[in-house]
Amino acid sequence: MAAAIVGEALLSAAVEALVGKITTEISEFYRSKKLDESLLKKLNVTLLSLHAFLNDAEEKQISNPAVKLWMDELTQALFDADDLIDDIATEALRRKVEARYHQSATDKVRKVLSSAFKWSYREINSKMQKLFEELEHFAERAHNLPLKKGVSGSDWRTTPTNSAVDDSAICGRDDERKNLKEYLLSEDAVTDGGSKIG
């Protein structure tokens, strides 16, 4: 991947997307399942800290090999982080569908839901802890590089959502999540129709 593409804009977008997914897709799952919410908060703080270095790192990577190496390695770490967050978000959606409609689901649908991978809460916490420690290590390395914290290109905010299914947030494991979402919506329609008739 060309250095021009793997720059501050791409990494900023990756960090912003991660913070958005954590806020909109897995925070409710963490609250409802008594997972370690403090990990999510620490992870967000670390991501925001990394984000603050990216503007300066983009300029300095051209002349400083250590900064370029930091950015290259951070890029890979953020891609890995995105995969993990997508996996957890998919699992959260699957569990929501399974818990909500398992009783009324057909045998075929039950089989589909049950065949999806299942992580224990301990495994999820463990994977998130490892992710936090890895990204925290990048933040610590940034402090030892000749980098200044500053505001990157644009001011951005993430707005939490409480909707059962957030269209803009669903990405990543496209096919599986699309199927889960469609099942959720179709079951909602059937339930609504049934309650109106009854």
C-alpha cells in the first residue's frame, strides 16, 4: 500500500470508525452482559490519544524512519482492531436475535443462529484487554517519538444510538450481519402484524 494512501487521513478515519463502532455497536452489549466496560472507556481514551498524534506523524514520517515504522505498524494494528470489533459486534447482534426470537424461530433458523461462532464473556474481555494493551503500547511509543499532539484535520464527534439496528454501523461481516439484520426486521414485521391482528 502506497505511503500516500496510508496517511493521516486514512488512519484518522480508521480511528474514528473504531470509536464509532465501540460507541454504537458494542457498548450496549457490554452493559447488558456485565462485561468489563472500563476496558471500552480506556480503549476510547487510547484511540483518541493516538488520533491526536496522527497529524504531526503524517508530516514527519517522510523524514523520520522511526515515525514511518510507527505509522505502518499502527495501520496494521488498527486493521486487526477493526476485525475484532466487527467480530464482537456480529456476535452481539447474533445474541440479540437469538435471545429475542429463539422461541418463535424455525428449526432451520435456530440452526443458523447456533452455528455462528460463540465466544465466552471471558474470551471477549481477554481479547479486548489484549487489544487495549497493544494500542496503549503504540500511544506510549508516540510519546517517545518526536511527535506533537494536536487536532487532526477535522473536528469529529460520535453520537451514541439506542436503535435496535443501526444501518450506518453495520459493516464488516457483511453477509452474516445482513442476514441477522434481515431476520430481525422480518420478525419485527411479523410480530407487529400479529399484534395488530390480535
